[in-house]
Amino acid sequence: MNKEEKRIVPQLRFPEFEKDKEWNRKSIDSLVKDNIIYPQKDGNHGNIHPKSSDFVPKGIPFIMASDIRNGEIDYYNCKHISKEQADNLQKGFAKENDVLLTHKGTVGEVAIIRENEFPYLMLTPQVTYYRIKNKSKLSNEFLRSFFLCGDFQKILLDTSGGGTRAYVGITAQGKLNITLPPTLLEQQKIANCLSSLDDVINAATEKLDLLKDHKKGLLQQLFPAEGQTQPKFRFPEFKNDGNWEEKKVEVACDKPFSGGTPKSNNPKFYGGSIPFIRSAEIDKETTELYLTEEGLKNSSAKLVKKGAVLIAMYGANSGDVAISKIDGAINQAILCLRSKTNNSFLFQYLTHKKNWITNKYLQGGQGNLSGDIIKSVELLFPKKTKEQQIIANCLSAVDELITVQEKKIKQLKDHKKGLLQQLFPTINELTI
């Protein structure tokens, strides 16, 4: 097949459009020139850019790249400036139905401004808005979906240079290509398909949030509050069993211990069959590094069994708690706890106490805990191990529902990712 016989078409096309003309490849600059979109704009630069001292509790949302996540604008946590100040700025006035694209620092997040209470949103120089001029030629929902497709995202990130200083300026954005179906109807069909899937993902996410809130509520009800010796809710068979007993973690556990790391990067120490668990991997089923038997012997790394309670002591996730899903070896940033009565109960209790522990005991510039601190934490335990078991079973059942829901959401997102790859032609290559 020669070049003239190749067509710009997606891998997957709805049946009613299979005999239609090929898609058109246009640069963003050409869409502006053809009066399909208005010139894309971002926020104010230089000395007229609002400063932190200008922020007010209520006013016009001042949208940064970090305020756009998973297709949504975070109106709750974003900064605000007064309308008087905003009205005097020169550009960056984004309105309902505009498509937002983050282009600095965080690159490639996309959202549409839905109906809201504000006359407009104010953008920082980190965010670009795209406004449709000829709605018979281009759908904003289609444009949003196109910006999310894998091919466009890859080119956008490649253009940005990546890293913490990733940046795709307004001029560079104008050179980027977009492929459009020959009819608005096909655009709308694609956008509706993806929007329907978004609705399913959002509903599944809301259910996940409700499950997490339910779990949080159960933790508050099933464990004693600070200063109390009994929980607010107690299963009927234990209501007359009196106060829970106070014990330090080291007393409630069988010889808590932490691990270590081989003193050198000797290749003989790595690449074996022993999962080497570090603090960010305490809840994972796989690890990035594996020790050899020689590596284990030449370090203070300690072996842990599946089902042990692991708590991260160092780094950004210090205070995180997990039940180990694998047999492996831990490094010095992890403390292994093995309850004398019920590991699952201990895990749930420490999960509930995490904020209290970190707020009270975090120390050092990186916010580190120590093994001695964790071992000294005092917890309350029911007198009967059966009560521990029932509480643990109740909370574990909710954890299982949360895990199932998280997997469902991941599957839906993977499905959407696959659709995005198939419903749009590649930008820089012709497809047959």
C-alpha cells in the first residue's frame, strides 16, 4: 500500500463512521487561524502575578496546576483572590466550558470548567485555557478527551522536557498537533462514550470514598478515644467485660525488631530470591530489590513472615502501618511487630493511632520515628482475645471491600486508557 492509500483513522471507529472520510491533522495554531478556537491563554506573569499576600478566604478561585487532578478542579483547597484585584488583571480569565490544560511543573492534567458560582476563574501561568469559537467544528468535550489520549500526553511530556521544571509554553503548545474527525457528530460520539465511562469511574470512586469514611467511623467507634478505657461501641457479648487493659507496644508484642542494609552495593548481595522490603513497600506484594543469601548475611537485614505488622519509621511515609503480604527481609527504616495475641487487631489499632503517634512523636528534619518511640506507645487491649478477633474481623471485612473497589476502579481506568489509545489516531504517524 503506497502513501496515498494510507488514511488517518483511529484503530477503533464506531460502525456508523467507518465509511466516513479520514481524520484531519491540524496544529493548535491552525485551529486559531481557522477561527475554530480562540488563542490559548494562561495567567499573568511578572509583577502583576498575584502574590501569597494577596490571597483571601473567599473570592475568585486562583487555579494552579496542583489544583487540577483526575479531571476535576479543586475549588475547596485552591487559593482565592479578591474580585477587585482579579478584575484589574490582564489575562487568565477562564470561564464555564473552557478546557484547562496544565503546562508547567505538573504537565498534562486536563479539566473542563463546569457550571459554578463564579463569574470566571483566574489562572496562574501554570495553566492554559482553551475556548471554542466555532462549536459546529469542535466540541470542548472532544478536545478534553483528545488532550487525555496517550499519544498527545506523550508528545506533551516530551515537549516539556520532564522533571520538576517541565514546561510547555503558549507558543510551543501552538505547534502541537490535533487530529479531528470529519464531522462534529463523530466527535460527540467519542466524547459521550468517554464521558459515560468517566461517570462510572466517578460513581465507583464515590463508593470507595464512602467505604473509607465508613472504615474511619468504625475505627473511632471500636477503639477507645483518648482518655477513655472503653470504646464507644462494644459488641453485645462483651458489654459487661469492663475496661480495656493498658499495655506498651513492646509488652504486647514478641520482641519487636528492625532490619538493615548491606554496607556496600556489591553485586553479589543483590539479585537473589529474598524480597528486600523498604519503608515505601511495606504493603506491597513485590519489591524492587531482592537480596541473595550472601547479601542477607552481610547486613543486619532481618527476615519477616507474611502477616507480620510492619511500621515505617523514616521518610515521607513514616508512621504508615501494614500487614506484610510477603515473606522477606526488612531494612533499618521498618519496625516489625508480632502481637502476642492478634496481629490484625494490632494493625487496625495502630492504623487508628497513626495521626496521634506522628503528631506527638515525629522528630528530626525528615520527620522520623524510632523503634524505641513506637515500642513505648501505650495501647488499650480487651481482656479477652476473642473481642480482639471480632473487632479485627469486622474491620478486615471492610478492608476487603475497599480492596475490591480499588481494583475495580483500576480496571475501569485501564479500560479507559485502552479506549483513549484506540479511539484517536496517532498524531505523528499515519495509520492504515
